[in-house]
Amino acid sequence: MRTTSGASASSAEVSQVSASLVKSAVAAGAGRRGRPPPIPPDRTPATTRRHPPVIGEHTDEVLAEIRRARERERERDQ
């Protein structure tokens, strides 16, 4: 990641900035009415439980849904 000055930022620096922005956003909403976040963001580790889909992994399902939607539209228009 490049900063506005053109210098390269490390992932640790990016993480610190991200955490700071989240804390600022939470603090900014502190005076508002409503529910607080269910779990404080600083205690929720970011984890991935699944691998990202490979190219074309869901193509058949997506195309089938598009076909069903078009069939429903045709039936509705008749």
C-alpha cells in the first residue's frame, strides 16, 4: 500500500490505521442512541473459515437461478 507521500506502508501499519479508524467510528457513535456493537471490534479476530471460490465454481448455480427468474418473468407476463 502506498501512502499519500508515495512511501510504502507495511501491513502492520495498515492494521494499526484500520484499528484506529474502527475505534474512531465507534467513539463517534457513542453519543447516539441505539445499540452498541454486539461485540467490541478490538476483541473480534478476523478469520476466514472457507477458501475463496475458484473461478467458475458457482457458475452452474448462478445460470440456473437466472433461467428460473426469466421463466418466472415470462409466466408473469403471459
